[in-house]
Amino acid sequence: MSKGYWVAFADVSDPEGYKAYIAENAKAFRKYGGRFLARGAKGDTSEGAPRSRVVVIEFPSYAAAVECYNSPEYAKAMKLRAGKSIMDLAIVPQYEGPQPDETA
């Protein structure tokens, strides 16, 4: 079973108010097995213009990632986020195809 990932780019306009969203989203992430791989990292912008925060969350399966997003727990968290940030989010399955040959 391949893992699932949330890849999010966010700009937070109300950091103090955003804290309630962070506290609430933890409930959904715990329930669906979410694990942060990157959280709020700014990093290096090599191409394009991503938002100021980058978040990558790993789930035990793609189905769990989608279920988490559609869950009542996360819906409650999203209401707390409204008006405090702008987010672009993609939910993607783990890539299981060929990888570049590292010996070349």
C-alpha cells in the first residue's frame, strides 16, 4: 500500500489566530496517522513563487490522506483557519515507479 502526502503552501496573515487551527488540526492528523515531514519551513525558492510556509505531511496510505482532509475533525480545523491564512494544498500518492539510475 503506498503512502499518501499532503503538500501545502500557505501564507499566514494572522499568526496568533492561526494557533487555534494548529491545535485543532492535530486531532485529525493523529486520527489518520499524519506525520509532519516539513512544517512551516521556508527553504530555498529555486523556481516560481511559493507561499511563505511549506508543509509536507505523510499518511500511512493515500486513502488515509484523503479521508483526513474530508473528515469532520479537519473540517472543524479549516473553519478556524478561515480568514487567517491562504493555502494551496495537493494530496498525492507515493510514487512507486522507476528512479534515476544512481550509478550513471
